[in-house]
Amino acid sequence: MRSGGGGIRNNGWENGTRVGYARCSTDEQDVLVQTEQLQALGVEPDRIYIDRGFSGTTRTNRSGLDQALAAVWDGSVFTVTKFDRFARNMAEANEILTDLRGRGVLFGLGASVYDWDDPFGRLFLQTLAMVAEFEANLNHLRTREGMAIAKRKGKLRGKQPKLPESAQRSIRRRYADGEGSLADLAEEYTVGRSTIHRVIHRSPAPGAAPHEAP
């Protein structure tokens, strides 16, 4: 039975096994925080799936998300700590949530569990998806504007700003593993293809820690 309170399921979902998903762009510490929070919500460590080095604006090449979605079943709860860890794209969020509910899976956001079939629950999650996509687009816009201003002042001299070493390691690994083209990676990291090309063909910085595949 669905509750009438904002689309939150409060009848029976407590017995549903939770499958967790975590994502970070470059900060490994953020993944550790998400993992600890998921475990505090009752997610077993072997049911937590992680994507590292992804912005979340597209589902493309996010093997951790694909594995998490494949691991859920009727009566289970797909769980994230924050909505933008799951998706920052309205169309893909709607598609995934519709597919999950069609398989009898509920959506857990922190300690709350939402039913996509409930009009109030769907409205709330769609609003979160809209805000997440808006914030992602706004960040991209600010980055482009900042780069344009810096270039006009001669600070960029025609080159894109340097990506963090952790992001560069992720880009090299993913490109080597065939997980993204130059165009895909450039779009995800909001840089030009030439920047991605330089990262791929440049040796890692001396003393940089090797990147471990998730």
C-alpha cells in the first residue's frame, strides 16, 4: 500500500533489502563518506556499487550504476545518499526510475523511500532531477564564462585550465579501457578535445599515485 504522505512508502519497505550506489567526480574522500552513510542505512558492503571519475551528467560508461541497477530485484530498495549522486539529467533519471518501478523496486534517498508510482513521490523526485540538472548546467556555464574572462585577460593563452591529477588518471584509464571517446570525455569534464588529447598522451606527474580501477 502507498502512503498518502508525499509519496513515501512506510508500509513494508523496511523489510526490503537495500542496494547502494555511490559516485564521485574526483574526490575519493566523498566516496568514503557516501559508503559510510549507505552502510549506516543498512546497505551491506557487498551491495554497494561505486563509480569514480564521473560527473553524473550522463549514464554513459558508468559501470557501477549499471551493476547496481542489475543487482536490484522485486521488493528491494535502490539507495543513494543524495539525488545528484544518482543522476544530474532529468531524462535519464525519469527513464531509470520508471524502469526500477516496473521491476518492483523502490527508490531510497537517505533514510526515506519513495514510490515512483505515487503522484506525490514522482513529483518530488522529478523536482530533484530538475534541480540537479539545473545545477550541473549552471556549473558548466560558470566554467565557460570564467574561462572566457580569463582568456580575454590573457591568463589562459589559448589553453584550458589544468585538470586535477586524479581526474587525469581517471581519463587515461578510461580511454585506455575504451570507456569513453575524446568527445565523450571532453563533454563530461567540460574541456576541449585538445585538453583530453594532451592528458592521454602525457606521462603521469612524478610521484603521482597510480590509479586503481574501481
